[in-house]
Amino acid sequence: MPAALKKSVKKEKEVIPKLRIKLRAYDHKVIDKSAQQIIEIAVRSGVEVMGPIPLPVEISKFTVNRSTFVHKTSREQFEMRVHKRLIDIMNPNQKVVEALKSLTLPAGVDTEIKSIL
């Protein structure tokens, strides 16, 4: 087969539908427990799960004067850490979607569920 024909023949990849779940929380223990709950639900429903994938921690640092008017050299420093996890559920069925809708996660865990084709 000539090289020109090889380039023109493209392999079509089979598109696998999946649910992408992003978790965000300030406490790493709470986010790990929430991720474990989601994975247990998906495994019980018989679907393939990829994750939890830890994403980089988002750190916000703040410096504040201790006094209101004088003593500029006296300051306090604070930081806020946001932990993130990513979970992909391959070929989700209706049972998994319904179970995830009825799931109650602890306070302080933000979830974002996206369907990717």
C-alpha cells in the first residue's frame, strides 16, 4: 500500500460515553471519603470507574496587618487549600445516574457532574 493511501485511511475511534465528576473541598479526609462513596456506588452498579485522580491543590495565601493603624511590620499570614479529585465513570447506565442524584455528601464538598461523549 502506498504511503499516501495509508494517510488517507483513518481509524475511527469508538466514542465511549462517560460521566466526569469533579470534587472540591477544603478538607482532604472529607473529599477522600466522598470519592470512595461515589466509587462504591458505581462498582455496585457494575460500571467501570477511573479514579479518583488527585488534581493539584489550589493554595491561596493572604497577608493581613495585625493592627489597624500602626505597626506595619507586624503581620499575619493565612492560607486556604482547596483539594480536588476527578472521577470518570465509563458507560454509565440509568441505575448509576439515579444513585448519584440521590447521594448525600457531607457539607463542604462541592460536586460538578458532566456528561462527556
